[in-house]
Amino acid sequence: MNKALQFAFCMAIILLVCSCVTRRTATTPVASLKSTFKNDFLIGTALSIQQISGNEMAIAKWVPGQFNAITPENLMKAALIHPEWNRYNFEAADRFVAYGTRYNMKVNGHTLIWHSQLPFFIRRVKNADSLRHFFTEHIDTVVSRYRGKVYSWDVVNEALEEDGSLRRSIFLELLGENYIIEAFRLAQQADPGAELYYNDYNIEQPQKRAGAVALIKKIQAAGVRIDGVGIQGHWHANDVPLEKIEQSILAYAALGIKVMFTELDLTVLPNPWDSNTADVSASVNGKRAGMDPYPNGLPDSVQATLSRGYANLFRLFLKHRDKISRITFWGVNDAYSWLNNWPIRGRTNYPLLFDRQNQPKPAFFAVIGAKSKKANINTAY
């Protein structure tokens, strides 16, 4: 059997299996991601406060069966947790951390320093001393509150441009290029037991990867601890850059730090630009022709493409499981993916392993099969 027929046959088997589970409820047992990869790496997901509260009880009870690590999608970002100079709002974050503790899931705090989703008052800051006061107090207050409860922190998020240079953010302009080192120093002081990470998108690409490697080396040379790097993993299902991802795993691991894939999702929709980005500030006004091709459901052929993309990725992850500590999907199911509204609002995307009713998709079984070998999908790894 040639490779094309072999792949088509395997996808047909996966689609047939999936059709048998679509009538199950969200609580019907299926294979577990966290159990499948329990000896390889943590399996995480991003959650909102609504998904762990009484509004979404089905999800709150279902998530712990599949995942053993959680990241707050938005509720720990500065705009929400520190809305005014002298006021913090810890209610949602407290509930999130308590939820993780209750179900024995490792909590990754996201994120301490990021140029986006800053509180409104920071936009008016022109003075370096004022910004430094906010910067120092914010890190110390937030990290100290969850000392011993939050397993790890994305200390600095998306501080690099595509060419690997430092992003021209308010932190760089007013505090200078060493603000990143200082952020890690402050986080380490506030909770010496927490793991500390740098997180960014496209840092598998050669130029930006070189910038990230240089940044990590600079933090280490300053005698400040950095425990890991998070490659976000916002890619297109039919164009996953496997070779560059593998090169990046090796490059970051060579620095003596953990490697994670922290915001994984594979879009199936057309890209309105020629380049790839995950910058939330980038957007396209209005829908364009052909940019929302699957509003009523995903065709089997695209399901197969998504499955192949995920299977290839997880074969690669398993190849380097000694270097990778966590894989976190950016969302619980397709209904909650940020990609439904970015970069064009109102599109219908299908980038995750579970559909809008929490049912496993063919891609889920492809991922499980990458470990179990039960789905003999032809991949590069």
C-alpha cells in the first residue's frame, strides 16, 4: 500500500471511530490525554473563569479527566488582576488556583509582564520611576500571593520582534533592555520554589529563535534563574513547521532549560496575511470572501488534515519527550478558541482536539494513536 492510500485508510478508520462517539455525553469516558502521556509530559489546557464556575459545570467536571495542568487564559493578566494603581482584584485568580489545587492540576500563572492587556492607567505613564514602581510591586504582589500554590509563571510574554530584536514596548522604552532580567529576578525572590519561563510565539523560526536564545543566555549570565521556554504553537494544520520546531527543541534544551509548547492550536482557516503571527493587536476589519469557509461544520478532508498535523506534532514531541515538560492546548474545545474571533471576528474555527460539545474529534484519536501506535499514520517521525 502506498503512503497516500495508507494515510487515507487510517483517516477513514479514525473518522469511523469518531462517528461512534458523537452521540456520547460530555461525561462519557473516552481515552485520556493525561493518562496516555503520563510518562512523557504534562498535558494542559487554558481556561477562563466562566469554565471553572457554576456557569460551565460540565466543563469544570470534565477537564480534570483529560488534563493535569491548567493556564488562565486571561484572568491573571495585568488589566484584570491589577485594574487600578492601588487596587488588585484577586477573586477570579483565587478561584482558578483553588480549582487547580482541588483537582491536583499544576497551575501555570500567565502572565506577569506583557506589553498587551495592561491596565488603562499604564497607558498614561511617561515616567520611568512610576513604571518601575508598578513593575516591581505588581510582580512581588501577584507572585507572593500564590507562593507555593502556583507551580510556574510565564514571567515575561512576547518581548521579541520577528527579527529577534526586543519589542519596542513601554517596558523597553522606559526601563531599558534589562527589564526582562529584573522581572525574572523579582519573580524568583517572590517565590523561590516556582518555575520561571519565557513565553513567545514564532520562536521556532530561525531569526526569532536566535533572539530568544540570546535573551535566555543573557538572563543566565546575569545569575538569574530561568527554568524554561514556552513555544506557543499557533500554526496552520497543513503547514506545521516540523523541522524548525525540532531544531528549536534542540537549541533551547542545549541551554539547560525545559521546553514547553504552551498555547497549542492548529487553525484550519485561511490566513489573511502573507506572514504568520499571533500578535493579538493584529486584526482584519470585516469578513473577507473565502475567509470563513466552514461555518456549518468541518469537511472530512479537513478533519484528516487537522489529524495529520497533530499526529506529526505528537510524534515529534514523543521523539524528544526527554526535553519537553508540558504541552498545553490553548482552549478546552473549539467553541472557546480565541481563533474564532482572531484575526477576523465571527469566523468558525476548529483548531482543537474536542468539538463544541466536548466530544473527541478525529485529531484526538490521531494524537492518542501517536503514542499507542494503534493509528498507523504515515508521518515524518
